[in-house]
Amino acid sequence: MLSKKNFSISGLVLKIIVAWALIAFVVYPVLSLLVQTFWQGGSLSTDVFGKVFSSARAMQSLKNSFILAFTLVVTVNVVGTLCVLFTEYWDIKGAKILRLSYMTSLIYSGVVLVAGYKYVYGESGLLTKLLLQFFPNMNPNWFVGYGAVVFVMTFSCTQNHMMFLKNAIHGLDYHTVEAAKNMGASGTSIFFKVVLPVLKPTFFAITILTFLTGLGAMSAPLIVGGEDFQTINPMIITFSRSTYSRDVAAFLAIILGVATIILLTVFSRIEKHGNYISVSKTKAKLTKQKINNPILNVLAHFVAWFMFVIYMLPIVLIVIYSFCDYNTIMTGEFTATSFTLENYQKLFTSLDAIEPYIVSIVYSIGAALSAALISIICVRFVQKSKNKLNKLFEYGALIPWLLPSTLIALGLTMAYGDRNPLIFNQVLVGTTVILLIGYTVIKLPFSYRMIRAAFFSVDNDLEDAAKCMGASTFYTMRKVIIPVILPAVMSVMILNFNGLLADYDLTVFLYHPLLQPLGIVVKAASDENASIDAKCMSFVYTVVLMILSSIALYFGQGNGMQAIRRWKQKRLEKKVYGK
């Protein structure tokens, strides 16, 4: 009886701690942002409306964000769908190589990816220098503005297609395709009347994600948008630098958050009332379709490999430049003495050079662990308690899903003192903690949803059997439940680590100048006035980041875990059977 009472007290204390954390770092910052924006001088204030609507830059940024979002819905869906069709549906030569190139956006993204494209197409980029030799009167600053942002984001936002649409293609029932062929339908008719309708739900989900990505774009407009095409988030950074315009930055973040909530609500209702084609219960594996028209077949191969060049050119150039000296990087002229290992030697021998990696890795690991731990606790509270109030833990964990990272960052900065929203003007320890909290908050909804799904795979009989044997709830959780959901938890942690390693969108608001994470360093190196040494090291940073991201993705997708289990099984068999 005493142990039960003790457990109840410990459980209550844990609930209080988690509830306090969710309220303090998820709910309260948002409320604080609203209060400080609309409640000034002890009364309700609407001055910020006048500031925003009278600011040409603010209104133009709002307009640009929606223009970009609607544009990407078209361009990303076209390019992403072609990526999947070229590698999974149509019989294209070299599909495996194409697949690897199209999936590169999974191993480097955000500010690192945009910087890579700028190294190719920017004012001092390799392709620009090559074009200037043939067209000396060409504007070297041609890769700037709306077109540049759309181009970069179109080819950097197709990872959802390569992950989700690819799985949907593999889930197609080939019986339906064969039936259509037997009825005399052409390949075009089969594709548009049989294949695409089945993929409609997946397309809809990807379209929502793409629209929200365009609406909250940060890195591409910031790096290649120029002065003429800035979206909401870069403007929030600009306005947050000044005390006078800080409320404008907060109001823009609120507008972005409200737009996100409205769009998610509208899209969800449309999706809920949609009618989709179902497939038969007995499926046949899809066989790649040949393009019988020779002209269309040649055209498909040309487009597929042209896209391969677009995807691979920044990566290849970054890898090559990472081994080059600063003269080669400045001139773009390669000689026999251009290549060196000095950049990599500096990374592993200079503390200043490797510090951004150490900082980013520590932050990413800490946030991945924290988000996973909080998610496990919240899921446990929601699933095992009959008290309906525990459902609030789920709502608290999912709130960040509805909010852009800039709103979360501004909320945290404005909730805990009068500080510069761009860089905290306080002690180093406090800044480190807040940045870690910010990372944890933005990864909390994804972690909660994935870990909640993993909990459904736990057999309740195992837990009941452990309780019958006198095991405590904590012991049952540690020895029975955690081992079952551990693969899913590890995958979530690895993917979160991967996503945070080069984060810029939230980091730019919360980092301390003495502890600069990788995203900040790479962004600074992409500026035209950056030093050559910084540019050299940014190439090395990107290459090592891609290696780390590839390893994380390998384990995060389960292949690495399976390989480890097979290796352990073989070792066990060798130990038992001696072979």
C-alpha cells in the first residue's frame, strides 16, 4: 500500500514537472508574444496594425510569401512527381543512380543547401564565371530574386515526394494497371485515369506541406532573394533587430502563425470530404512501365538526366572545392597544385574550426533526447490514464506543429526578459539553455506523433504479465515497454538530430555569438563579403555535414538498425555454434 502511495506521489510530481515545462516553454511564450504586441501602456493597443499596413516592406513580404507558396505548389509537385516517376514507375536507364541524386535533398537542406546553389549560380559561382567567358556583358548578379528562390526551393523541397509518394507508388495494385491494358487503354490513359487518382491522398498531403514550406521560407529568400524578393521570415529577422520595429516582427510572426492554422484547418476539411479510389485486397507488385513512344522515351531520359545534373552539380562542386586552396576558390581556375588537404587538417586540428560542429552536435543531441523523453512521458499519460485532463498533455505537445519557428523563437525571447530578439544580451549559460529549449520545442510535435504510433505496437498482455509478477510501473516501463518501442524512438531521435544539425531558422534568433552553431557559420560564409578562409571551411563543413546526415538517415530509416541486429545475430550464432 505504501509503495502504491509513493508511486502516486512520484507520478503526480512528474506530471507537474512536464505540465510546467509545456506551459512555460510552449504556451506562455505565445501568450507573452500576444500580450506584448497588443497590450502596451496598460491598455489594448492596435498601433502595430498601423505600423505593419503602412510599411511597404512588410506588406510586400506578406505578398511575396503567398506568391512563393502558390508557385511552389506547382513547381515542386511537377519536379517531385517526375523524380518518383523516373525512378519508380517508368523504365528509365540508370534509375538507381538517378534515385541517389534525387534523394540528396534529404542529406543536406536549409541554409547549407541554398549556400551550395549560390556557389554554383551566384555572382562568384562557377557556372556564372563560365557564362561570363562566353557572354562578357551578362549581369553576374543574375541569380537573384523571385526566379532564383523558386529554382532553389523547387529542387530542395522534393524530399517529401521521394519519401511518401515513392511509397504510395510501391503500394499501387498492378492488377488495376493490367486490367486497364487488357481493355486497350494507352499508357497515358492508365497514368492519368488509374495511377494518379490512387495517389491523390498522398499528393494532397504533400501539397499542404509544400505550401506551408513556401509560406515560411527563410534560407532561400535570405541568401538569393536579394532586396527585391524578401518573404515574411527574413523580414521578421530584419525588423527584430530594432527595438522600435520589434512589435512589427512579432505581428508578422503572428500573421504567419494564424495563416498556418487556417490553412491546415481548410486543407484538412477538404481532404476529409475527398473521395479516393481504393484498390483490391490482393495486390500485385508494380512492374516498371516502358515508354513505347520513342520520342517521349528520349525526352523522358533527357529530362531525367538533366535533373540529375541540377541536383548533383552543387554537391560535386562543394566536394571539389573542399579540397582546393583559396586561390582556386577565388578564381575558379583549376591547376595541378589546386588540391590540398589543408582545409580538412584545419578542421580536425584547430579548435576554432571544429567548434561549430561541437556546438551543433551538443545542441542537436540534447534536443533530440529531450524531445523524445518528453514525448514518451506525454504519450504514457494520455494513453494509460482515464482522466480526460491528461489529454491536455497531447495538445501541449502538438501546439508547436501549428506555429512557425520564428513565432516560437520570438515568443521565447520576449517571454523571458527585455532582450535583443536576434541575439540574447545575457549570460552565456542562460542563452545555451534557451536555445536548447527552442530546439526541443520545434521537434516536440514530430516526436510525439511518431512515438505515439510506436506505442500502439506494444502488446498490453506483456505489461499485464509484468504487473502480475509484482513489477512496478517504472520497472515495467524500463524493462518491458521501452525495449519494444526503442527502434522507433531511436529513429525519431536520429532524424531530429539530423534536422537540427545545420538549423538556421530558429538558431538565428537564439544563438550566442561565443557559441555559433553550424547553420550560422555556413550562412555567414555564403555572404559576398565573407573571408576566403571562411568560404574554404564552409565547403569542408558541408561535406562533413552530408556524411553525418547520410549516416543518420541510414540508421533513421531502419536499414542501419537491421544491419546491426543481423551482425549481433551472427556473432551470437558464432559464439553458440562455433561457426
